[in-house]
Amino acid sequence: MLESLGEGLWRPGDFARGPFGGVQGGVVTSIMVAEIERSVTTGLRPLAVRADFLRPTALDQTLKVTVRPVRVGRRIALYDASLAVEGAVTARCTMTFIAETSIETLEADYSSDPAPPAIDPQKLPSRSVAAPHAHPSLMDILDPRIAPDGSVWFRWTRSLLPDVSAFAAVLPPADTLHGMARPGLPGPAPVAGYPNADLSVHFTRAPRGEWIGVRPVTRWQKCGAGLGFGDLVDGSGAFGHATMSVVLLPK
């Protein structure tokens, strides 16, 4: 799906395509995250990722990722990355890492909200999600399953990136949440398009297992602004949260 050419260069394949053409935003973010992770000091793990999508990223071009360390401390490290096509930056990313340490005064892992219901995605019916174009796309290599509680579960049927981390593999499914709970379902959307301008993901722990669940929530306003957000879950419960701003395009 994606070929690493070395020295920050990447060549996307057909399955990197998003619903509206070009490289899907979560895939764009995963490429930048993969390059940042190569630069990070051993012992740090991802805490947060934020990507801004400045313009569409072409599918048939070589992509160049540039990474810059911003701050590298004992507990917290911050890195910036940008992705360019023929010298024009199409996306940028900031990634925060944390060095984990045991908190002896905390009796157990804590969450103020109730745990999500236990779901076995393997027992849910598979659902095909077709892109509005006739070309191969990311959804052709993700196996989506919709649960009765509205959560959407994904499993990769082909590898996203060479030697992809569990954190990077979460980002493309997270980038679908604004379409999984949009108005008009199961029919067409009431707008011409609904691209997200950014994607933010926060991790409380590393994802576990092959299934990635998204519990999507959307809020669309008649002024043309929208919001998508939701918990990210696996078989052990919630491990993170994703948020994105959405731009609604009139018909």
C-alpha cells in the first residue's frame, strides 16, 4: 500500500486513496508518524498526535517527510514533521511522547466515565463501505464491522506500512469517524462533501490486538462547520480519543 523509499521519501499506492481522491488524511498522518518514530529516543511512547491537512496530497507523486525535534526531555518529547509533494507542503504534524513511570499513590488505572461495553468484533457482520469513486481505496483493505451500540470496528486485511507501529495503524480508522456517524445515513450525505481539516489523537496506552474500534460522534451546523470526535477502543477497553474539525461543502 505504501512504499518507503528511504530518507523520508514515500510512494503511496492505490489503497492509500481516501473517499474523495488523494491520500486519506489518516494515512498522511501515519506516514509522518512513522518518520517521527524513527527519530525518537528509546523508552518513549506516543501520548498525542495532531495533524493539519493544508491541501490534498496527490496519490501519484513521491511524498517527502521532514522531521524536526522541538524538545526532548526526560519525561516529555515533542517532534514536528511536514509532508511535501514537489516542494509544496500538504500536511504537518506535531507528536508528543512520554516516558512512562509507575505512580505508586494511584491504586489502579482510573477513568471517570463508564467502560465501553464488551464487544467481540469477530461476531459482528462484515459491512462493505464503498467510496464515491470507482477506484480502489483504503476501505478495500479495512474490514469494518458495525456494533449495535454504534461503534465501528476495523481490522487491517493488508499491512498499512512496512513495520508499522500499533499507534500509526490506528490513525486511518480514527480519520473515518466523521463519516461513520454523519447525517443522512444509511443514504447519501446532505452536503457535497465533508473533509476534515485536521486530526488529533490522544493515547492513554498502547492499542492491543488486531481490532480497532471507533465510537463516533458528529455535530454538523447549518453554518458549514462540523465536529467529529470519539473514543478509540480495543478488546481491553478505551485506549484513546480522536477529534477533528469538519468543513461542510454546500451542494
